[in-house]
Amino acid sequence: MPDEERPGLPTLITAVWGRLMMEKEYRGAALAALLGHFVAHDECNKEAQRTWSSFLFEAVKDIQSEQRDAQAIPSCSFCGRREPDVRLAAGADAFICDDCVNNLAKFFKSK
Ligand SMILES: [Zn+2]
């Protein structure tokens, strides 16, 4: 592809950021936004820097929201599954599911 037809780095990073956000790969999107910010900084493009800062903010906000959701819904501390896929029992700082209890019971019986 001749150079003049090749998309610029900011265009490529914008496309990558957009795809990662769509796929809910927020950590990758945050890195893409950082890269976009560095490129904009290198080009002394203040407006693009502000845009990339807002893209980074958006990705970080989604990472935080995902973490809050994961903490709000109890899951088995051993296998990570949640109700209704498994039944959960709560401990002091952890949960365990019926499958893991059965597997652990088999493991300890075999010892
Ligand atoms: Zn489990």
C-alpha cells in the first residue's frame, strides 16, 4: 500500500480503541487511549490530547464499573461461578459452591 493511502497512526489507534470498547476490552482500550494521547502530545495537538484524555476516562470508568459489578454479585471463590449456575454458601470473606464442596469432599476422602 503506498504511503499516501495508508491511514495515519491516530486513525488506526482510534479504530482499535473503538473496537476494544465495543468488545468490552476496557483495559486494552485504556492502553490505546494512552497511546493516542502520546501520539497527540508528540504532534503538539492539544485538541487531540483532550479527546484522548476523554477516551481514556471513558475506558477507566468502564473498568471501574465492571469491577463494582463483579464485587456486587457473589461468586464461588474457588471456581468463580455464580448463582443460578451453582448454589453458594457464604463464609467469613468468601463463597463456595456445591460443586466445589463435592470436589473437595472427594479430594479429602481420597487422602
Ligand atoms: Zn465453585
